Amino acid sequence: MALPSLWFRYGQFLTLLKRRAQALEVFRAVTREDPRHRQAWSYVGFLLAEREELQGALDAFEHALAVNPADPASHFNVAFILQRAGRHEAAVPRFERALEIDARVDRAWYGLGLSLAHLGRLEEAATGFQEAARLQPFNPFAGYQLAGVWHRLGRRDELRGEYERIRMELGLQPK
């Protein structure tokens, strides 16, 4: 095989062309040639997740983590796949690990909130959604989920406040 970095770039090019099956084979070849190529493992994971091959995607992201255990994105990706597989209890500590490494990963706060809400841990879920909304105030999804948590908890004042915050962020007039 030519240089793994050249093949990696070729895989990225194939991905841009939406030739995903070919790109997957190229990225797999890169990982066989260079098992420590974290980005190639991540691409394998993304492409397998896209095909709903969740166990294969999880394995690929775990390989990426083995290369760099301090990579918050890889921890997030493992957590996201676990969440997609309905394994919320297993996803929670993985989201938390991503946040220990970098507390600015808004997607990890959001994912943590989703899994905690699914598990019925609503107060903790609210904290995750609040932090996600704080980090990315113009993204209404965290606020929407937070409003749902306030509704489930029966906290009407917080619910109204969150809807007003979302309306203001979206540039809508207050009621």
C-alpha cells in the first residue's frame, strides 16, 4: 500500500463524492496498514454507523480511543453509538468522560441529557440540557428538551421561562 496518509486523503475524497462503500474499504485498508491512525478508525465508525452497523461502529470508535484515550470526540462517538443502540446506562459514563476531558463539548452535554432523561433522571438531565443551551444558545434543541423535562417534572415556571428564552433566541416577540 502507498503511504497511509495518501490513502486516507483518497478515502476522504471518496466520502465527499458520496462513494461511501469504497471509502469504507479505503479507510479499513488504512487501519490495517496503520492500526494507530485514529482518524481512519473514526471514519470507519462514522460510515458503519451511517449503515446502522452499530456494533462495528462501536468497535471502530473504541479502536480510535485505544490510540488516543484523551480524545473527547472519540468518547462522545462511543457514547452516541451506545445511545443509538438504546444502551443509555452505558452511554452516560462515556458522555461524562468526554466532558471530564473537555467540558465545552455541547453535543456531549446534550447527549448526556437525553440519556439521563430516558433513564428518568430528570433533574440531572435538566443540568445537561441547560449546559448544552448555554454553550450553544442559538440551537433550540437543548431548550426544547429542557422544556420537556420541566414539563415532566411539573415545574411550570421553569417551563414558561425556557419557552420565552427560546423565543427570544429565535428573534420572536415575547408573549
